Amino acid sequence: MAAQSHGLIATFETPVAVYHAAEQVRDAGYKNWDVISPCPLHGIDKAMGLKRSIVPRISLAGGITGFATGMTMIWWTDAYDYPVVVGGKPFFSPMFAFPVSYELTILFTAFATLIGMFLVNGLPMHYHPVLKYPKIKRGMDDTFFIVIEARDPRFHAANTKALLEKAGGKDISDLEA
Amino acid sequence: MSHAEHALATPAILREVQPAVLPRAVLVENNRGFSWITDKICGIIEGKTPAWWWVCFIVACFIASFTVAGLTYLVSTGVGVWGHANPVNWAWDIVNFVFWIGIGHAGTLISAILCLLRQKWRTSINRAAEAMTIFAVVCAAIFPVFHVGRVWYAWYLFPIPNSNWIWQNFRSPLEWDVFAVSTYGTVSVLYWYMGMIPDLAVLRDRFEAAGHKLRSFLYGLFAMGWRGSSRHWSNYEMAYLILAGISTPLVLSVHTIVSFDFAVSLLPGWHTTIFPPYFVAGAIFSGFGMVLTLMLPLRAIYKLEDLITQYHIDCMCKITLATGTIVGYAYAMEFFIAWYSANPYEGFTFINRAFGNYAWAYWIMISCNVITPQFFWSRRVRRNTALVWVLSIFVNVGMWFERFVIIVTSLARDFLPSSWGYYSPSIVEIFTFFGTFGVFSTLFLLFIRFLPIMPMAELKAVTPQADVHAGHDQH
């Protein structure tokens, strides 16, 4: 088990350094790799060649479900199952049903967004090889890392290490799986 | 974009005209780096509990016990222990409800609306402001639940099958309120939690390095295994923006629906279309008052002057001034329309508010809400932190009185003089309300003791050290 390697990790001290390094790793054609940073870096998505997140689509699905749930629930309870005469007002109208449906739209969108974000990110994942790296604590604090995984088709222990060195990475280490 | 590409993209006319480059306000002073920010915020949680915290906590718990005692007495004895009597059957309970919900709205405004407006200065105050929102909603929710009398039937408000086989009346704003406030509380908690995930990961790793296994485990549990991956940040930032985007219409709609509790009735002084924007502006005004009340002592005690700078205080004072002026304008408009409508009942209601048997409450409201925020025009006043704090207390008091004046005067003297009456709160109501300040303080003290009071990751992201194009200040 100790022989299996998850990949290589390289340290960078500044966002500028890791940004330019990321561009080089992207241009070299790697797919299974990542940048670790303590805060979101504006522009790193482009440097990594990442596509736009799909979380908004999940949120939209949640929102539509919420609105439909609200309208359907109100119609079924107030106009179908047990209509009650209240001041001669209609048993169902999109007007009076709107506030509750609007709130449910927001509620379902919020849940869909949070759960969707977790699903797309593969969280919770309390155990991950990167978290075992002794210096990862600084990745949450003030240092940046690039991780290139061994399962990437272009991964080659010596070549990948050379690329990271050329890109300015320090302390290039092996990550155990 | 490289330097060369930038030069090509800039039109020649700009090089001739040379527009002035206005310096952006510095958001983190003294050029503090990432690790200073981490150490500062985590230091509050990692250090020993200060003595002042224990004193405040014990006092807060004691005051919170007033609410517990008041509610227990209320439920066991009956709603008659409150001062409610015909014609005033909504009084301190509903005033307190609207008061606390209004306070909560500033937190969401800071988190969500200022995020959409790209106001980066929100980063140092948004976590504590969101916490304030959640605790304010908890205090607010106590009142509609307990004012029903038979609290054990409060679940009848939700569309769950009950033994009478009857459903809720969705035509009523009181029912809309149930969904609005529940949604507001839930979404606020989700937004607050999601914002904390990267910071909980920081605490997890720091506690593990220091050897505190249990604390590392607890923070790590909620950190969901966050590891700072940029692929994760990409989805996270998108989710954050979406939550900000939906929280904005949420905060606007919640207080609008609360205002509908009054506006859809026929009482003079209540039945007016000005209520939704008037209530929302008033909520933001009172909420910012509470944000200032909480943030200024926190800033002084924990020496956060580099993170909550004078610029932040200036911005908060200016928003308070703006919303306070809107509220003052709304008062004037209500008076004007009452006269212009030639409706004798409407006209009487407003004269009565100013000169009737509740005139004392009315003039407290006017002096606190219209006059007090005008002091914030002065730069010298804004720079005097102690004075700003005192003025923020006046704002809170004034906004409580606004809701009191609206609710009680319109009920006490409505259409038929033979139905008129005067309301006074009972001792139970008074204790229950003041106890909610204890509930709020207890929760807030627990928050500042155990959770990161500022979003470290967001703060780092707005410092110049996080710029990937160092030297280009186009972002």
C-alpha cells in the first residue's frame, strides 16, 4: 500500500507564481490535477482550463420544483381537497398563491444549490490523500500547491517532476495514496 | 492579459485624456498578509476564554431566563397574563416580532446584496452580520409561535394533515408569514454555514497540528473534508453567488410579507400601499443600527481595527443615514397622503399619532429615527466611534417605537369611538421581551467564542496579495 503513489505535490509562495505554473500544467495537457489555495483566486479557472460550473443548473431545477410544489400544494389543499369559503375569495388564484410559492422557490433553490455544490465537489470527503500531506495546513493558510495525480494518462514520475520544477514549484514531494 | 495586450486594447483617446485613477479604499490596513489574518481570527477561538466573556455570558443567560420564565407562565396560565384587551389585541408581541425580523434583514443585506453589488468592504462584517440575522430570526419566531395561546397547536400552521382534516388558508398573509419566516431562517443558516466551510477547515488543521483531537474532529466534521481545491472553489464561488442572488429577493419579500400582515387589513394607518417599501427600508435601517451596536465593541475588544477599518464604519453609517432618511420620507408621505386622500379616518389617525394619547411614543420615534441618523452626515461624528455606538442604540430604540406606534395607535383608536381603549403592557410581556435580548446575546457570545467571526478566505481574497496579476490593478 505504501508503494502506491497518489501523485506529486509542489509548493508555491504567491498567487502569481501558482497562476503561471497552472497555465503551464494546463498547456502540457494534464487533466487530473488541481491547485490548492487558501482563498479563491480570481482567474485561476481560466489558467486551469476549467469549464463553467454546473451548479446553476441544479439550482434552477430546484427552483422550478419549489415553485411547482407551492402552486400544486395550494391548489390541491384550497381548491380541491377541502375548499373553505373565505370572504368569497376564489378557491385558487395564482395571485394569492404567489407569495408562498415564491418562498418555496427560494427555499428549494437554496437546498439544491448547497447539496448540488457538495455533490459536484464530491464532498463530504473527510479522507483524501492531499489531507495527509504534512504541510497541507499551510494550504488553508497562506501557501499554494499544485497536485498532479498519478492516474493522469500523461503522468510520468520524472517528466512531471521536471515540469513542476520548471514552473517554479518548490519542495516537490510524493503524495501517498 | 499581458502588458502588451493591455496596451493594444487601450484606445488612443484614453492615453491622451489620461483619466484620473481614483485610489480604491484599502480594505485591510497595514498591508496585513494571509497568515496574519488567519492567526488573528483563529486566535480568538484558540485562546483561553477571556474573563469578560464569562461575565457577559452569565449576565446574558440570566436575562434570557426572563423569556423562559415569561413564556412558561404564559403557556401554563393563558394569554390573559399579557396586557392585551379589546381593542388592542396585537401589541408588544407583534411589535417584538417585527422588530427582531427587521434587525435580521441587515445581515442578509450585507451578505447577499452587497455581494451582488461587488462591495468588497462587506467581507469583514458579513459573517457576524449573518450570525446576527439567524439569532434575530430565532428571537423573532418566538413571538408568533407563542402569541397563539394554544402553542401545542402551532404546528397547525404548516400544511401537515391534522385531525380536523382541514388545510391552511393560503389566502392569508399570516400564512404567507409562516413560509416567509421559515424560509428566511433556513436559507440564512444554509448561507452562513456554506460560508464557514473553508474556515472550519482552517480550524480543523490548526487544532490537529496543536494536538487537540476532539476539537479538530468536531470542526473537521462540519468542514466536510474541504481541502482548498481550486476545482472546488470554482463550484463553491458559483454556489455562493447563487445563494446571494436568491437571498436578495428573499430579504425583500420577507419584510414585504410581514408588512402585508397590516397592509391587507382595513384599519386606517395600516391599509396603505407604502408599507412594503417602508417596512423594508425600516428593517435595513434598524438592522444596521444593531450591526453597529455589535461590531464596534467587538472591534475594540479584539483589536480588529485593521480589518474593520474607518472606511467600513463610514460605509455602515452612510447606509444607516440613507435608510433613515427614506424612513423619514415615508413618515412625511404617510402624513401627506392622509391629508390628500380626504379620508377622515386616515386623517384622524395621523393627527392622533402625533397628538393623541400615544404622542409620547410618537415623538420618541421621530427624534430617534428622523433626527438621530442625520448626525452621520458629519465626518467628525462618523470618526467618533463611541458616539456612533450611542447613536446606533438610539436607532434600535426608535425602530422599536415605530412598530409600537404603527400597531398600537391604529388598534387603540380606529373607526368607532365607543370601541376606543388604551393599552399598557403587563409585567410578563415586558420581561419576556427584555429576555429576548438575553437569548440573542447568549447565542451571539457562543458564536464569537467557538466560530470564526470573520470569513478568512473572503478577507484574503480581497487583499492585494491575492491578485494573480500582481501589478495590474484592473480587477
